[in-house]
Amino acid sequence: MNAFKVMLAKDLRVELRTLQSLPAMALFAVTTFVIFRFGLDRTSLEGSLAAGVLLVTVLFAALLAINRLFVAERDEGGFDAIRLAPVDPSSLYLAKVAALVVYLLALEAVALPVFAVFFLDGAEGMAPLAGILLLLDLGLAATGALVSTIGANSRARDLLTPLVLLPLLVPLMIAAAGAAEPLLAAGGPAYDEVGKWAGTLALYDLTFLLVGYAVYDFLLED
Amino acid sequence: MEVPAGRCWENRGVPETTAVETESGSDRAQQPAAPEAVVATHALRRDFADEPVLRDVTLSLDAGETLAVLGPNGAGKSTLLRILATLLRPSGGEVRVLGAELPRMAWQARGRIGYLGHDPMLYRDLTLAEALRFHARLHRVADVDARIAELLAEVGLGRRADQLVRTLSAGQLQRAAVCRCVLHEPELLLLDEPGAHLDPAGLATVSALIGPEAPAARVLVTHDVETALAEGQRALALRADGIPAYEGPAAGLAPSDALTIYGGRV
């Protein structure tokens, strides 16, 4: 727990100081909403289209952070430093997942109001939608941190991470879209099948967190 | 000029105190318990993509001793250090560091090794004090701030504690890396060109921490042959193909002989 806290605090401190990921993610999300607004030529979205616009934007904004997640560890000897210390290497994985979740929550604190202003007629479904986004963030972070570690040690890391990650995220995105669609339905949120999809999201999150925690030790070995 | 044949492969036998000893338990019980070697390897091999980089390295280092590792570029010196630091897996042979068989028991040695490699391993967007605090907390160092202040003062970086690591000069960075290396008072120091980027004054400031008087066994990789042989009790000379040309007491290897492993390029 000590190592987890130390690594998470380091990541958050560096991000607050350098702002390398968060502003880029927020700017990307807002720009994407503008493009959708004029590209679709719609001032109002609902149902599956609204869910798709929101979730795809969050997904690709998350990729920006995932690609940068281990840059410091790779370029500044962080991987070696952690392997030299008497700590469980899985602490690094959990710290990176937590850092990524914090980044995504910060992103959504900016992106969700902008999305609502651009595309929604009301804000009734926002509270349950925030819960679904939290489950989505956890899945993105659990899978992203795992794949990003593999990519960090590869020469083709810029290609490898999205190419491996996106197929793995398909079930997560299907479940998130299934849960978000009724919450963004025309005429106000409905809760049909939201529970089922939220359960699927939670199961996905748990599976990848457990897999990541179990295999991370081996990923850090040479 | 060839390394004198009589000295080559001297003391290549595995020390009696290492993991590869074969004596029975009852035989061992009759002998006084000898202190276990801090580092012991037997027929160590490391390949990169099926290309051997280190071959048949057998060595031993006891507590308080310094092993000088010499050899031309590409001879596998840094690779050897990374294996001993538990950062690389050996491709073959046996390795014991601080009583832990590598790579299986690497976790037993981690936290007891101070590794100074080519990379300072300090996050560039943290201040010097923050970067060292990060390592100190991972190593559960007691009284972190006092220890960092003490080390920074010793290497002449006391006034740089709040400066971002990225703004330090190469020499200052090397001194900071020395602090990082000894923060947790390791039992074994693995030093890869510790004098890199340091001027004579800088070398003097780090000497008490990682020099001959340091309170730890040392494996010292350097191209400064005379200093290495003067400081070391043991010596390992690697040829360009990663095969040891000499392993034994440092006193048994003359600097002029050691220079021959560089193939006349010195």
C-alpha cells in the first residue's frame, strides 16, 4: 500500500506540474464535440447516437493518456528503480490504474458539461451516466495500463498500444453503450437493462484488474 | 601482448561457500561455517537474441571486498552488473547475490543492492529532494528527509534540493544518482562507471559513499584500469567476446597485462 501511494502521488505530482496529459485530453474532447456538432449538423442527440459520440470521444481521449502513461518509467529509469526496490511490482500497475482513473474523471468533469450543452436537451440522466462513466474509466484504466506496459517495452509501442488495446476494449465499449443509451433516450432517461450492462462493465473491470495484478510481475521481468 | 597464461582462469573454481558447492550436509557440519560470498556466479551466460554477450563467467566476492570488472566496450560488463542487480535474467549458469539465488529468489536481494548504472533513475520533472524521497519511501528508509539532507550535503548538492532534476548538469546528476544509490545503505554496491561526468572535486565528494571506504562490498565497472586494480581485492577481465580472460585476486593482474584485453586500443 505504501508503494502504491508513493507511485500514485509521484504521477499526480508530475502531471500537475507538467500538465502533459490532462489539457491535451480535454482539448481533444471539446474539439471532437465541435466536429461532431457540425459534422452531424445536429444540435440535439439522443439514444445510441448520443452514447456513441460521448463514449468514442472519451475512448480516444483516454488513448492520449494511455500512450503517455509509462513514458517516464521507460525514459527515466523508473522500471528499473521499481524492480530494485523491495516492493510488489503490481503496486506500479495499481498506481497507474488509479492515476488513469483520476485523469479520466478530470476529463469527464470538463467534457460532460460541454457534451450536455452541445447535444442534450436536459440533464436528467447525468447522475446515473456519471456512474456508468466511472465503470468505463476503471475498465479503460485496467486494460490500458496493462497494454501500455507491454507497449512500453516494445520498439513499435506507438502502434502496438492502440492496435492491441482497441480490440480488447470492444466488450467494454459495447457494455458502456448499452448502459448509456437508455440514460440518454429522447424524452428523459429510462433504466431498462442499465443494471445488466452496468454488471457487465463491473465484471469486465474486475477481470482485467485481477489479470493485470496477477501477471504484472512477469511483465516487468526482462 | 597476451595476458600471462598462468594467470588466466586463476581461481576459476567455485568458492566453497557458494550455492554450487556439492559437499554433503554431514561434511559441512564438521567444518566451521564460512561467511557466504556476497556475489558468486558459476558458468554464467547471457545471450541477447541468441547472440552470447557473456559466457562462462565464474567469480566470487566476499563482504567488504571490491571486484574490479575490466573489459573493452561491448564485453558485457554492464550486462553482468544488470544481472547481479536482478534487472536481467541470466541465460545460463548460476548466480547468487547476497545469499539469494537469481532469478528465482531475486526478491530476497532487492532492497539490499545499490545500483549505479548509466541512467540516474531520477524522475526529471520532480525536484531533487522529491525524486530522492520517492526512492527512499520505496526502500522504506527511516527519517527520509534527514537522510536526504545528509547525503545531498555530503555530495555538495544541499542547495539544489528544490531544483528540478531536469535542470541539473551531468555532473550534478551523477552525484545525485550516487545519493539515490546509497540512500538505503545497501550491502552491495554495483557501480557502472561511477566517475562518469565527475570532475576531480566531484569524485572526491562521492568517494566516502561509493569509494573504497564505503561500508559495502563493491562491483566496480570502469575503464580506469590502474585505479580499479588498486582499489579492488578481486579482478575480472572480460574479453571483447564476453569470455573472462582473468578472474582472481586483483594483485595477480598487472595493469599492463590488463590493458591487453583492450586489443591494443588503449
